[in-house]
Amino acid sequence: MRTRIKNILLIVLLFVLGCSNSKSTFANDASSPNHNAWTALLKKHVREDGLVDYKGFIKDKDKLNAYADYISNNPPASGWTDEEKIAYWINAYNVFTVKLIVDNYPVKSIKDLNPTLSIPTIRSIWTKEWFKIGGEDFSLDRIEHKILRKDFNEPRIHFAVNCASISCPILRNEAYTAEKLDQQLNEQATIFLNDTSRNMIESKKARVSKIFSWFGGDFKKDQTLIEFLNKYSKVKIDTKAKVRFMDYNWKLNEVQ
């Protein structure tokens, strides 16, 4: 009798382990999103300087689509922390931007994908709803402006979401995670502010990215723009310095 019970328990154990091993690579508890698959792709196809090997992503299109599907099917749950939500939405924005380029490659600029004037209700590729999250139609604009900017008082997200363009803050070659989010956002802000191809800062004058003009209000909550810039710029700007904004290069951020 004892031998029979042991055999039954062994069969049950093997069945449970088999089910566990058969789960998707992306199987994940709702309260702890896993972005390891995105990190693997980014490390493989994005250089340290942020330039992207889109041809490489095309070769790994099945893996790219699998992670995009995972994002689509696993929207933030009510129990997630703000850090988990912010990391999720940044990763979502970036993976669907990369997917947009991959699906339309070759392209010289993301702006070349803007809808024609025959679709007046869609102003740009950013406002076009072309992917789903949690069963809802979504656009890149909705992620950035209706969720990240609206729901979180976190101006550093502007250095994390990537618009597939040269003047945009670089695409980080690892996924954003709740555990490392503050460190990652600080690093992105520091890299961007001190990159002389995107910001030219001197103590008496500064020419900075148009991002600081377009979203000026996000950076000037309870502080001046110069006070914000000085948090991350190695060259400290005088409080009365003249700040101008640089032209934006929309050329594709592609490895040549």
C-alpha cells in the first residue's frame, strides 16, 4: 500500500514539474514583470553608443515579436509598484518603436512613416493606433503622454523612451527594471546631458536638445530648467545663462 502511494505521489510530482517546464519563456507572475528577453535582444543588437543594428533585429524578428506579444498580453496589474509600471511602459514604448522600424525597414527616418493627409484623424505615426496592450488599441503617443507623463511625476522618462532618431536620447542596451530604475534613469540623464552631439553646455550659455523645449513643463516643476540641467551636467550652468535649443536630427539611429 505504501509503495503504491509513493508511486502515485511520484507521478503527480513529475506531472507538476512537466507542466512547469512547458510554460512559456515569458511566463511571469503579474506582480513581478520579467524583461530578460528584451535585455538579451538589446545587448545583441544595440551598441553602447545607442546605435541600433536593425538588420540584426530583423534576423531575430521571431524573438522580437514574442517579447512584443508578451508585453501586449501582460499589462500592468493593480498590485504593481510605480517602478514596475514605469519600467513596463518604457520597455513597451521602446520595443514597439523598434518593431515599427523593423516591420517597415528600410527607412531613413521614423517620420517617413507618418500617415498621409488622406487620414486626417491620424496626425503622425506616434498617434496611430497600430498595436494592442491588454486587448486595447494603443499608440506610442498614448504610452508617452497619456500614461508615463500623465500618471508619473518623472521627467527622466524623456531620456529613456527612444524615438529611433539620432537626436533622441540613446536606446539603452538593457531593459528597464523596477529594481534598477532610479539608477538607470539617472545614468540616462547624465549620458544625454553630457553628450556634446545632443547638448552643448558652457557655464555662460547652453544649447540644449529641443526635448527641453517641447516638454519644458515636465522639467520645471518646482525648479528652473537650469536647476534641472545642473543636476546631471558636468559643466554647471550659471543661473542667468542664456539657454537656446538645438535643431533635432530625425535621421534613423542605425549602425552604419
